[in-house]
Amino acid sequence: MRNFKIIIQYEGTRYQGWKKQGKGSGANTLQEKFETLLGKIAGAPVEICASGRTDAGVHAWGQVANFHMDTDLTPGELMEVMNRYLPEDVAVISCEEAAPRFHARYNARRKTYRYRVLNSDVPHVFDRKFVYQVKEPLDLPSMALAAGHLEGTHDFAAFTSARKGKKSTVRTISEIRVERVGEEIRFTYTGDGFLYHMVRILTGTLLEVGLSKRPPGDIERLLAEKDRQKAGPLVPAQGLMLMEVRYD
């Protein structure tokens, strides 16, 4: 069976995330949509695996997925067929044949997410599905200083909505960029992996710093105490986008 690697873009507004849910759930998920389409192309069930499970309402600029399929189609022909039948808010922008053992999730080494904040008291109608509006002035240098405390290898237990379990909450963030682009403030996170809701909670906490609700150095206390209740809020999904997934 041939192994295909694809790069996908999608606007997540109307989807209940990537991961398919149980039969009869009625959930509109991206995994379900791809597996239904690929099954029709192959004439047999096809399972697709993504680099990570984006949540409901989260977008992707460069989601990576792979699937095994018996087909005589070239990667280019397969990409053309998929795009012909996918809805207009989803597109395959790259398709290639991968090594037999390539796995989009397990072989991923670095991911980059971006969270966009509209820092203005005037709504932006055409960007409303991709930004979170914060009307109050934000202190950019303080947020950048706080972000520096998050870089490196830490236990991010305070920054996840996942229930405590046996899985490690230690992750490595190699870089966080906090920059102003016009009326937007963009938070760009690159790391080896991210916990459930981690980027959105990190952003909510950094925004509290920007609003002078906590000092930049408070980040070190949150990392040490590992208490989700003491960290910032979970900001809305629409501002978040998976930008890139890197492999060896």
C-alpha cells in the first residue's frame, strides 16, 4: 500500500475540530470528511492521521497528514481529485508519496502556532473569524518579557485543560515571538509539541500581563506551582492557526 503525505489548509469555523467522533455523534469533523472522500476514491476504507488534533474552530495554514491507499493515481492526480470534491473552506496544497513508515504525528519534530489579537476598539468585519478582539491597550514589551520565561523546557501543567494523568506535561518551547502588525498583536509559538488548549491558555496569560493584571515574572510562579486555576483564561478558538509542522 502506498503512503501519501499531504499538507492541508482549512478554515476551522464550522468544524468540530480535526478528530472524528463516535458514530451517531453528528459532529462535522475534518478527519471524517477526509476519510469519507478518500474511501470513495479508493473503494475501501482509508484512515488518515494528522500531525495533531486541532480543536473546534481552530484553523490551519499547514496541517500535515498521511494515509495509506492502493491507487494508480499520481500524487498530483490524487490532489486534484481531493480538491475537486472538498468544500471551499478546505484545500490540499501539497501531496507526495512518503516513505512507508512515515507517520504525520509520530515523526513530527516541531510545530508552529500563531494566535492573532485585534488590539482595537473598532471591529474588523472581514477578519472576525480569524482574530480575537481586545479593546484595551496592551503592553507589548511586558508581554514579550513574560514570553521569555516560557521559552525552554518546562512542565506546563498550569497551561492545559487536560485532566491530570500519567502522560507527561513537560514540553519544550524553542521560541515565542510577540509582535505588533498594524492593529494586530501576533503571538507565534514554536515547540516540540503542545498540550490540550496550551497555546490558548498561554496567550490568555500573556494578555493578562499586557493588561497589567499580573507582572511578567509571575510566569515563573505559575510554572513552579503547576496549578491551572492560577493561570490565565482560555482565549477563543478563532484566533488560533496551526502554521507549520516540521520533520527531520
